[in-house]
Amino acid sequence: MAIQTPPAPPAPSRTPRAGELGTPQYRRLFGAGREVTIHWLTFLVTAVLVLSPVVPILYQSVRNQPLYAAGGAFTLSNYTHLFSEAGFGSIILDTLLFAVLTTVFALAIAVPMAILLERTRFPAARLFGQVLRWPIYISPLVLAFGWIVVYGPAGFLTSAVREGFGWVPWNLYSLPGMAFVEAVAQVPIAYLFCANALAASDTSLENAARSVGAGPLRILRSVVVPMLRPPMLYAGLLIFGTAIETLSIPLILGEPAGITLFSNFLYEQGIDSINPDYGLLGAASTFMLLTTIALVVFQTRLLGHAQRFVSVRGKATRSDLLDIGAWKWLGFAFVGLYVVFGALLPMLALVLRAFTSLLTPLVNPFDLLTLDNFRLIFDYAPYTESIVNSITVAFVGAVAVTLFGTVVVLVARRSDFRFARLLETTAQSPHAVPGLIVGIGLFWAFTWMPGGDLVRGTLFALIIAFAIRALPSAYGAISPATMQLGAELDNAARVAGADWWRTVSRVLIRLLVPAMLASFLLIWTQMIREYAPAMFLAGAESQVIGTTAIDLWTQGETGSVAALATLQIAVTALVAGLAGLLMKGKKHA
């Protein structure tokens, strides 16, 4: 008798895992046409944005004719000219010295302050911690103007010291002086790196040292400081790279003293030159680009060796803050001097200079009050337009980059796109592209491409350039929040019949609104301060606050520069305050 085999029971239904969403059966079930289109479109747009300033620079560096000129041939003579005939060796050495001094000064100020405020019983520690973050919202260009008003050759404090002692112990128009001003602008970055690391670390090692009789100073020297090596290295490399590409300090303080660094060399070869050598400019830009990329790669390699410094464990414990006795008052004096004379006094003097006809210790400033500096700004249409342009570019750019950055993060982190890892790397790579390089590269790209002349010199060109610079910031602000969302949210929507885009738009993006608001504020602040790409891209009707301030400074209109900088500070503070209230409301909603 034949034995009949019972039919196999139906396979139990289950929720698909995130990694299965790209398998053929699920693609047939939910459809993949729109999903694939969005993934590839996101990848291609990101690649075009990132490569558009880089490719023209690399191509121009090996051409013997400008890109827009007919003919031309391949050549390496531009690099030979750069390193032999252009005096580039001394420029490299001065730039490296400037970057090293900036890094040393910034870390020497920021690291002790982070330790004092986070690990010791320090008077008004929370207040000082908040004040130390303020310069993040201020452009280094604005901070440089403030320092010149106070510590320049005709500065308020310089004149007072010279009158009282007959000499002045500082000189801003020197490499150490330039490096110190740049360091003050970078101190908040190093402070945040170190303070955040200390706030999140476990103090069990400190408790162990305390249990064997180590005193507070010994604990700080032998336990706390060594554990800060990773954030110090990361912050140091970031500051070093920023110092190499910065334009404001070399342009404002270096050029009057005849000091040429890497950035103002590019500026002189491009903007200030009557007959630019485009091949030389391309070779120099390529060299700068490769230098910054090497620094970023080196920083990434260091991240892989930080495991031995891990101090945050699953059973983290906190201990009492260290009492360093009378030494805290020496630390209080150190932090107070920096806050007052490094940040607050230059900003106060800049604002006061905006409302006076002259700022000098010989005359009571309240006897010289005037609104003429602001009248010059508001009576001359191009100056007023630069303020409107900056606000427009910052607002439109922050919205666009936040939205696009969110899609990039979701494709890279919450999809089965085969090139997700490459997309992530591409979106973060503009971090290694200096603002000047973006401006130069896009200038040539718009010159080269058909119809590019219609874009160059417009606000749209500035939005593109600033967006390229800001894309890594948007990715960094949104990606951590995305990683905190469980995959079961995607799975539930997919099982209910939603495709990838419906899942993203109806579920994930709504949960990412707080992170997107934080990204908006971060990018707004970055774009309202940005001006380097505009040095090459802005036209007569698309100037921004930074380029207008430099133009006014070259004309000797110190008061109007102070007025323009004051308006930028006010607008930035207003938007930051409103965004902070909005994010606070979302948090309590």
C-alpha cells in the first residue's frame, strides 16, 4: 500500500529583518522602482556635489592653458614652477609654523580649562563652560577685527599700555601674533573635545589612585591628563588643518606685515592678480587639497588606536570633584583672564567701536557715540544687500542641506543600497576640502560647463558652494539619531505594505525632526560665518557679510566693519536663540 506524504505545513510568517529588505522576494512584494531611483539619484547628486570643485582643480593643475581656453596640452611644469620659481618653499614653512603655533596655543589654553571646569571644584564652572562656547557662533574674521580694535597698533588697550609703560609686549602683525589670534578662535573646539571626553568618562581610575593615597594634583597629572590624549590628538589635528586653510587671519594680519601663507597665496594668485597663472593656481590648490586630505586620513587612522584609552564602561561610576585647594584660584585667574581678555573684551570693543566715531583710551567713548557707521551700511545698497544675501544663503542653504543630508543618511544607514558605505564616505569627504578650494574649483567648473556663466556670480552658486562645505556637518548631526532608531520600525511599515520611501517619509523622518532642527542651527551658524568660497564666486550683487567686511577693511572703514560684524553677531544670536527655544519645545512636547 502506498504511503501518502502529508503536505508540508505553511511557512510561519515573521517580520523581515532589516538586512532582508533588499532580497528579491521582498522587492517583488513591495516594488523597487522608486526605491532604486531615489538611492541612485541621491548617490549621483552627492558625488557630483563633492567632485565638482575637485575635478577642475586637478585637471587645471596639469594643463598649460586655462580650462576655458581652446587647445592646451598635458604638462607637469605647473608643479615645477610652484616649488622652484614662486618662492613656495618659504610659504610652506611659514604656513607650517603658523599651524603648529596655533595648535600649541589652542591646546595649551583649552586643555587646562577643560580639566579645571570638569574635574575640579571650580567657582562658577557652569557659567564659564557656557561662555567658552560662545566664540563658536562668531566668525574668526569677526574675532580678528575685534582683536585689532583692542590689541592692534592703534588698538584701545595697546594705546593705553603704550601710554603707561612706553612699550607694548605684543605684536599681532607677526607669525606668533597671528597664530595666537587664530588659536583664540579655535579654543572652543579643543575645549569641547576635552570637556565632553571628561564628562563621559568613568572615574574609577581616579578612585583607585585616591585609595592608594594619591593627592588631587598627582591624580590630575598621572590619570586625567594621559586619558585626554585621544581628544587632544583629534582636536589638535582638526585645528592644525583649519589653520592651514584659514584665510581671515593671514589676509587681515599677514598681508600688511608682508607675511604670505598658503591661503592668501592662493588669494593673491587668483583674486588680486591682474593676469592670473591658472596652472600655478591649480597646482597650489591641488597641493593644499592633498595636504588636508592627508590630515583627515591620519586622524581617521588614530581613531582606530584609541581603544586602549577607553574610560567609559558599562558600570561607570562618578566620584566627587577634586579639591585642589588654593590652586583653584590660580586656575580661576587663568580661565578668567582668557574669558575677559581673549573673548569678551574684543567682542565688547568691537560692538563699542560700531557705535563710536573713534575708540581711544584718551577720550571717554560715551562722548563719541554715533550711528554713522550703521548709516554707511544701510545707506549704501550693496552693503545692505550683503546682509540680506548672507541671511538668504544661510537660511535656504541650511534648509536644503538638512533635508538632503537626511535623505543621504537614510539611504546610507537604513537601506539596502549596494553602495551605501561609499555614499557615506562621499558625503563626509568635503570635510577635507578647504573653502578656498571649493570656491576656486567651482569657479572653474562654472566657467567650463555649458551655461555655467548663468550660475557663477549668483546666490545660487554661493548656496551650492556653502552646501558642499556643510554637508558633512549635516551628516554628523543626523546620523547618530538615525542609528538610535530600531529596525523594527522599518520592518513594521514594510510588512504593512509600505515601500522604502513611504517608510522613510511617514515614519523615520518624523522621528528625526529634533536632529534635523539641530542640524539646521549648526548649518545656519556655519553658513552665516562662511565667506571663503564667495571670494571667488560672488558677483557684484551677491556679496556676503564676510566679503563686504574685507572690502570695507581695505578701505580703512574700521567703524563700518565693526557695525557689520555687530549685525552679524546679532542675527546669529537671534537665530540661535529661536532655534534653541524651538528645540526645547520639541523636547518637552
